[in-house]
Amino acid sequence: MTRTDRDAVLLTDDMLAGLGISTAEAADSVEAALANQEGGSLLTAPKSAIVPGDGRYMMTTLSVADLTVVKSVMVSPRNPDRGLDGIEGNILIQDSETGLLRAVMGAKWVTAVRTAALSTVAARRLADPESGIIAFVGCGTQAHSHLDAFADLFPLKAVRAVGRGQAGIDRLCEAARARGLAAEACSDPRDAFADADIIVTSITLSYDVEPFLDAGWMKPGAFAAITDLALPWRPEGMSGLGTLYIDDLEQEAASPKPMVDPQLISGDLRDLAKRPRASAFTADTRSAFVFRGLAIGDYALAALAYDRAVKAGIGTRITL
């Protein structure tokens, strides 16, 4: 075995962010991965998660096709006090035939972009194509990645922001204004929901959260991308949604605590992705996509970024 066989590449989150992968490319890669999964050429395992009960959240995903992609991520609410980001993690890419290491990459960019890409796949079909107002509950990384994605996808004009910390709200509003959008902070989520065409919720994951959002506040025709396991949403209000998709029915069945009442679920993302764009939008029906995080999304974005980086000669070569 030659030295080249043992060569791999180290890709930081900054390197990945600099690859110029667009919203459309990210969403298209997820849709292609879903089609490959349907055809049997891409395999995934249900996401594994541990919630110790002290605010931390540990999660891993595994997907296999030509490459094997494993992601490990931890959420720690005390990290900001340490001068660290609230989410830290890494991704390992191996050749799925030999097991040889091909890449180690940061997980922040992939997690942020793949989550928004999953939402984009759903929004392409469920949201009003003319959506102009978007509301955010939670103003962290996922809010910013969804702002970037949906501003590319829809003719947005205004942003409503709800959050716990004023600094985070201000940063999101500044990012929106930098895109030429009007932006305002709302202290009451009902005010943010009132005229919103799209809603994105991405609060810090904690099962101790007392639900404070209600689907009944959404206007008819509105779409919600719910990235936080629906923890802030009142379970009794979810019946107000006419259409409700989740990311993976098999993964949800294996999870000890369901995100929503199974009887309310219309299908999963693989079902939804088979439908033409905008085909599931109706002006009188509230809709939502609720998800835990899909391993296939991590695979799609990690594989796309790895291929783009190798072709561009980006990354630090490492040898084991």
C-alpha cells in the first residue's frame, strides 16, 4: 500500500463555507440523496442521541454509499460562557469499500447548511412561492442559515425575530437588513406569526422547555420549518396544521419520544420529495415540516463539499 492510499484531507468549517455551495445545490444534493436512498444505493441508520438532562445534547448520524459519513455533534448551553460556540462537532469520511480515511471536516457548516437544505426541500413544495414575510423564533446559527436559504428561494421582503437574547436578535435583524429586507424584533411570538408566510423555529434543544407556540396562530397558507423537535410547540395545537411532514418515519418510530402525534403525520421527506415543487401548497391550509435531523442530509452535504474541495485543491493534507 502506497503512502497515497493513506492520504486524507482536513477541512475546517471556514474552508467549507468558502466553497461557494449555493442553496439550490445544497437542496438538490439532498433530493438526489433521497432518490438514491429510495433506489437502495444509499443506506442510513437512525440517528442516535443522548440527552443527559443538564442541557447538553449528543448526537451521531451514519450514512453509506460510495463514502461512509459519520457525524458526531454536541450541543452545550454552557459553551458560550467558555468562549466557545454552543454547537461543536466533527465529520469523518471513509471509503466505503476499504475503510480508508478520506476526510475529517468540521460539522458546523454541514449541520447548518444541511438543516436549511432539508427545510428547503420541504418549503419548495409546501410554502407559498410568493412568500414575502418570514418569522424566526430562535436567532442563532439555524436562523441565519435559514435566512440565507429562504432569501435565495423566495421573494422575501421582511423578517420578524423572536429570541431570548437581544444580541442574537440584533445580529439576525442586521443580517436581514444587509440583504435589503425590513426587520423588526417581536417580544410576543403571536405578533411575529400574525402575517408570516414562513416560520422557522430553532430554539436550544431542551426537554424542560414549556411549550409556548401554537400552530393556531399561523395564518392560513403559512408554512413552518420546525428544526427543534417541536419542543416549543403546544402538542394540542398541532392539529391546527392541515399538512404535517417529518423527516423520517422509520427514525421517528425508533425514537423513544415522538415529536408530534403520529396520527397527524402526512408522510416523511422522502414522500414529499417525490412531489412536484409547490404541489402541496394550498392557500387555506397551514403546513409544517418537523424534523430531528436526517443522516441523509449530512451525507449529501458532506459528500458534495468533499468532492468540491478535492476538485478545487482545498484542504490540509493529512496522512495516518
